[in-house]
Amino acid sequence: MKTLIYAIRIITRMKAYSIICILGLVISLAGTATLVRYIHQELTVDHHLKDLENLHLLTNHLLSENGAIRIGDNRNWNREKHFVDPLDHPTVDKHTRITALPKGEIGKGKQHFAVRAIAVDTTFFQLMPCQASLGETTRIPSTGIILSEELSQRVFGKEDPLGKELTFGGKHVTVTGVMKAPSTKVSFAYDIIVSEKLQSEWAGTGSAALFNLVRLHRPEDLETINAAQPTLKLLAWNSYETQFQLIPLKENYFDKRLTLYQADHMFPKGDRDGIYILIFVAILLFSIGVLNYLNLYTVIMQKRGLEFGVKKVFGAGRWTFFKQLYTENLLLSAVTLFFVGMVMEITDKILANTLEIPIYHNISFDITMGLVTLLGLPLLTMLYPYFRYVYGRPVASLKGLQGKNGSSFTRSLFLSVQYIISFCLIIVSIYFAKQLNDMLNADLG
């Protein structure tokens, strides 16, 4: 308790120093935290699915067309006798055929809403379960419809949608459930789910696209089933040499080769190279903030050299110094994280409303990141002064720790590293500005 009271007294006594340190860390950590949360949500796409490791997409590799890869289904469209169903393999646990309808439309009276729809069977809910916000989302009757929370709000507002009638594809459907938004970003986006039995044949609707979602017994079965697939020549693929292959669903988001005819916009894609650049920027932002803090902290420690020297003369041990330095930095980190949280709330709204970048709030990840920063940052920032004072001679502290030459060298080193990082940040900023300019001025045809 005495250590805490003493640390508070030291921080309040050096108000200007404390304010400058906190402001610098807030700017650095807020930018870093925003980037880290975005990077995390990009690297955890579809992680809300408990069977993600076993889920795969069926694809068709066109060996005679520059190796094109298309997401598809196992239907034998032309009933060719030499066709071999790739999903008859014993390694397949379950599979479902999904009909993607990217240009769907639902009607409520005279109002019409454009939607991204999928038509599914009961197996779909076993492979990709949907959490219910209202009603039933583990199955769907032939004339039922399940809405997303966002679409339900757009169509019905605060009104209870369950049991309400809508029209889809010229047929009457009844709202049987509202599904919660997934806790992570998804690689396959849709607004409504209808039953495959609502219509006898979906392929003739013009913009329908069919594909298979497959669950294997074990992740390692992937190589076995892919190696067993023969090379076929099918009329549906212009008699090109083609081979069915399974690709893990978790790789779909970053694999830009995977396309689904007429429904590509239901499969958003990420940029892995862009993620690497953002990781580099996050490291730079964090480093320059911590180095700026250490630079200021070193200057203040010099002025407190007499204090620490006297304590050491009177028998203060390593644990005493550790407690004092760690507590001081812990208090500064706690105040900093409070303001970082406020800044992040503002930036989340800017990203979502102005830049239209969705933010998926992962409470467990945010809490973990906050605790690691709160407990780890003080340890990182106190190490240098701690070792200088604990392992230095008391007389050196009393005279001004290690003399002017050592202190000047340390400050010069910190400043040099800060200048290098700042230069790197300027280069990255120019790169992002050029990319933004190219996108804003691109000819969209």
C-alpha cells in the first residue's frame, strides 16, 4: 500500500511529464490496438464454426484452361456414364448442396428489398449452425424463411417478424426465425435462408449458383480424397480435362483464385499481403510510442538518481526497486488504457459508418489484449532503468547515473531509432496514400 501511495505521489508531482507520456502512449496504443483488432478479425474469418478444420468446399480444377479453379457441386449435369461422384469417397462424413441466389428479392406488401439468399437442406444446419436471435434457426419448413438481424431490422424495424408473411421468388413464405450475426467475419455472406423445397429447380432462375459444402471425418483425410479423384472430360466444362478437389473452407477468404459463377460478391476476399503490411505498421506504431516513453522516462530517472542512490545506500534491495518502478508504470498504463478505450470507441464508429469497414467485437480477445498491455507494458518500460539502478554502484547514482557521456549516448540511441521508425512510417504512409489515390481515380468502366 505504501508503494502505491508513493507511486501516486511521484506521478502527480511530475504532472507535465505524466501528461506527455500518457498522450504519447494513447496515440501510439490506440493506433496499434485498432490495427491489431482489424488484423485479428481478418485472420479469424469463419472461426465461429466449431467444425471449421473439417469443413471444405468442392472445387473443379480445369487442367486445360490455365489451371482455373471454380467452386462447384457434384451434380452430373449431362448424366454422363463415366462421371465419378467425388463425394462418394469413404472419408466424407456429410455434405450439403447450397444454392446461392445473389440477386434475390423479398417483398413486404408494396415494398421490395434486394437480398443475398441461399436455399439449403437440413444438413446445412448441421455443418454451419446459425444462432437464433428469435424463433427457430436449426431447421426450416418448405415455406419458411430465416432472416438476418440486420435485414429483419431493415424490413420490420422494432416489430416482431415471427409469423409474418413475405414473398420470395413469387411465392409466399413465412418468417420462422431470425439468426444472430456471427461473432467473427465470414467468407460466405448471405441475408436470408430458404428451403431448397420452396422451388423444384433452382438452376433455371438465371442467377443461381450451386456448390457443395463438405465435412470430412478428419482434417488429414483431405490429401487422401484429393489424390483419389480421377481426371474427367465433362460436357458441362466444355469437355476440358477437369478434376474435382476439396479446398479447406478456412483458406477460401484469402484464395482469390476461387470463384463462384454469378455469385462472387457473396464470397468476400481478403488480401494477405495487405495484412502483412498492417502488421508491420502496427509494430512501428507500438515501437515509436514505447521508445518515446522510454526516452522521457530515462530523462526523469536521471533527475531521480539521488533518490535511488540514497535508497540503495540505506539497504533497498532489488524487490524494492522492482515494486516501485513497476507500480509507477502500471498506474500510467492504466490511465493510458482508459483513454485508449475512449479513442477506440470513436474510431470503431468512424470505421463502421464513414469508411464502411465492419468491426466484429470479440470481447475475449479485447480483454486479453487489454490485460497483456496493462501488465506487460509496465514490465517492458521499467526494465532499462531497473537494471541501470540495481546493478549500478550507489555512488554513480548519487553523482548522476553513469555520468553525462553514458546518458547522452542512451538518449542519442533512442532518438536515432525513433527517427528511423518515423522514416519507415512516412514511407508506408506514402504507399497507402498512393493506393487510395489509385482506387479513387480508377476507371470502373
